[in-house]
Amino acid sequence: MTSATQEEHALFDALHDPTRRAVLELLRNGERSVRDLTDQLPVSQSAVSQHLKVLTGAGLTTARPDGRRRLYRVDHTGLGHLRAWVDRFWDEALTAFADYATEAIVDQAPAERPSEDEGSGDA
Amino acid sequence: MTSATQEEHALFDALHDPTRRAVLELLRNGERSVRDLTDQLPVSQSAVSQHLKVLTGAGLTTARPDGRRRLYRVDHTGLGHLRAWVDRFWDEALTAFADYATEAIVDQAPAERPSEDEGSGDA
DNA sequence: GCTAATGATAAGTCATGGCTTATGATTCGC
DNA sequence: GCGAATCATAAGCCATGACTTATCATTAGC
């Protein structure tokens, strides 16, 4: 079912490239045509189109035809997925940190123990 | 001065690789040694160390020495930056969308309107 | 109709980065 | 101390991907 891992990959893959992030930054100001974006970036029109394809595939942009132009704008879909990913991780990280802090306090009493058995999780 | 763009780059660069994301997933369960991580990943110990270096550089993990081992765990710093980036973008995207929607409604009065605005739906 | 403009795609080039196998540096157990 | 274990680093290999220059498809304007 396009395992959420797929979306993850598409997202982080899309956001990895600085030029693509620059495109997103430009789109923050509102809709822009490919031509317009190209004029403000140090790469060719072809490159911009290729980047937009990747961004759209990741749900980060959408296009709307307008005459012989295509107006692109930021899409919430991808951003929402990214946000969900971060949030999930955020919570887990805090929990893990709390566990660690607690354990550290407990460890304070005895001398030293391996503290190696975090085995409660998955194999 | 490590312009926020630098952090951005380090972050997205770190999160781009699937193996590094897998490392983060493993660390969600708590602290783990490099050896432990290596045993659960299909790559060499060397590769894991290299990944951990990148992750740490992006503020996504931290290490704590424990004997001859090093215990790694998730760091909030990088996640916080990522979260801030998304939130900033999220707000802007919503604003831009609101502008667009408003404009679309205004445009409804005169003759021509895109009629194509897939407005609230996702693509 | 034809020409110009806009944007997507094809094909090819070149740098980047993720992996490997050594090897070095530290620390534990005997 | 010595050998074993853990981890980081060095050097090298190879696939991936970001870019380029054509070229094709569509639309506006004459």
C-alpha cells in the first residue's frame, strides 16, 4: 500500500536537493510559472521542470494550467506527511530521553552495571 | 555563522539516506551501541559509523562513551530544527493558499475564472 | 495557416556519496 | 603486559542524480 516508507523516501529525496528547496522557497510567495522560477534560479528551464516533477511526486507542489504556462504552488500534502514524521519521532525521542534520564538516576544508587539490556523492544 | 541554510543542508542531507533513517528508527527504542546497530542493519560496521557521524553532525544523534563502546541516542536538536523548518513552511503555505483562495473568489465576480481550482482537495 | 513562447522529455556528462576492505586507537579480560 | 573487542578513519569502487543541450507538444498571437 505504498508503505509509508515510500512517501518518506519520496519526501526526503525531494527535500535533499538545495535547488529544489530554493524552488519551494520561491513558491512561498505564491504561484509562479516555470519561466518565472527559471529566471530566479541559476539553472536551466529543463532542470527546473525536472525538479518540479520530483517535488510534485513527493506531494510538495501542485500545478495549475494557465494558457501555455503552468502555475505551480506549494502543496500541503507533502508538508503534512513530513510534519507527521517529525512529530512521531519527536514524541518517541522525548520518551526515550525520559527513560534514559530515569535510568540514569536509578543507576546513581549502585556502583556500575552493564546497563546493556535495552532488550525490551523488537529483536 | 552557520547560516540557517547550513543546518538545513546538514539536516536534509542526513535524512536523505534510507540507512540513516533506519538508524534513527532503531534509536527510537533507546540507546544502542554501534555494534548493536550494525547487527541489525545490512551494512558494515564502518558504514554505520560513517552514518552516525553524519547524523551527529546534523544534530540528530548524540553519543555517550561507555567503556569501549559508544552508546548513541536520538538528539532533539536536529529534530527541533526540522520541526521549525516545516512549521515555518506550513504557515506560509497556508497563507499563500488563503491568498489564492481569496483571489479566486474575487475573480468569480468578473467573467473569466480558472474554473480549474481544485482548491481544498489534494492531488 | 505560421511563428514565437512555454514547458516537458530524451540522451549524455560528470561530480557526489554510500559502500566496501583494511588499518589505527582505546579499552576490557586474562 | 597481551590478545580480543569496539569503534573511527583512510582509500578506493561504483551507482545515483543533478545538470546540460537538444527536441517535441501545446498554446497564444499575427
